[in-house]
Amino acid sequence: MDKRISSSQEAEVRKGPWTMEEDLILINYISNHGEGVWNNIARSAGLNRTGKSCRLRWLNYLRPDVRRGNITPEEQQLIMELHARWGNRWSKIAKQLPGRTDNEIKNFWRTRVQKKLKHGESQSMNGSTSLTDEASTSAGGLHPNAAGTAGGTAGSDQQHADGNFSTESSDNFWTVDDFWSMPSLNGD
DNA sequence: AAGGATGCCAACCGCTGCGGG
DNA sequence: GCCCGCAGCGGTTGGCATCCT
């Protein structure tokens, strides 16, 4: 294997948070050409990103059918059951949860479920660890952090996690929904 | 009011499997 | 049969927001 990458090309590959412009380019391109070979998409669309990066961005964030925001108690229950059955097969589990991505489920599991399970264990788990119960509290009860914190990461990602996405999608606030409501994307 | 700690999410990295040449 | 490239998956890390002391 000779992985010689022309240094000039390597230098052009962008990493890190996606900008609004990049998102727009990717959405636009896929809207017009459909999904295909990701490396080609990245190149053809003029994105200085790896195909991998484009794919991830698309699947986890930009896809129109991706559901963002709180995991519902029903979904939590399902995740628990499926994880008990399949283990860390996140993509497999995600397929049972329409609109949810493996990344989201994985994060959910790691940050909340796993922690609660640990906590539950150390607390002599009273009965069923009442994970769903507790978790639903954070879901329904609107955990302070459950929603808006990640906004900053992507810089441009003023996300709306919660269903009640920031209607203030003006100026610096934009959402994926804003993209998909653009006529040029839906129509053409 | 300031600083530190914690939580959460997005993105990257490395590995594996599959298909095509 | 072997090699190469691509896609997909799971694990890990980085960074921002919020909460607590």
C-alpha cells in the first residue's frame, strides 16, 4: 500500500465543525444528484472534506428524515430492550428507531443510560433501576442540558434539539429545517 | 461574580467487511 | 486468488453550555 497523498491535497482537506455553507452545498448536491460514492460527492460538490466526513454529516444531521431532540420514553424503552438483545450494535438498534441515528443512540446510551445503570448498581438497584422512569424525567421534564448545549460545537449548528427548535432562525440561527424549506431544494 | 465541575453532542479515528478490477 | 477502494460501524475525543460551590 502506498498511501502517498499529495501534500497539497492533504492540506486542503477540512476537518472539524461544518459550516453553514458546507451544509448547504452538501444538501444541495445530494438533493440534485442523490447519494452515491461519497468520495465523489465530496469532490464533485467542491467540498474539501473526506467522503467519510460528508457521509457522517449527512446521515447524522442533514438527512431530512432525521429526528432530533428528546428521546421519548417509548424510544428509551426500546433502546433498552434492543441493547439487551444485541449489545452495542448501534446501527442495528438505530434501524429500529426511525429517524434516529446510531450516533445519537450511542451518545444517549453512554451519557445517560450507562451512567444511570452504574448509579443504579451502586445503589443496590431498587428493582428495575427505573431507568426509563428516570430518563423520561429528563426527557419529558426537559433536562436543562438535554437540549441546547451542543449548539456551539458545530459553530453553525444552532440546533433545535427538542422539537421546539429555535424559531428564531434568523441571522445566526438556522436549522436544517430551514434548508429543507428552501424551494430550490424541494423542487429541484 | 468568578471559577471549577459536569453533561451533552458533534465530529474524528481506526478497524472490518464487501465488492470490483 | 490477490489487491485496492469504499462504505459502514463502534469507540473516543474535543468543545461549548449550564450548573454548582
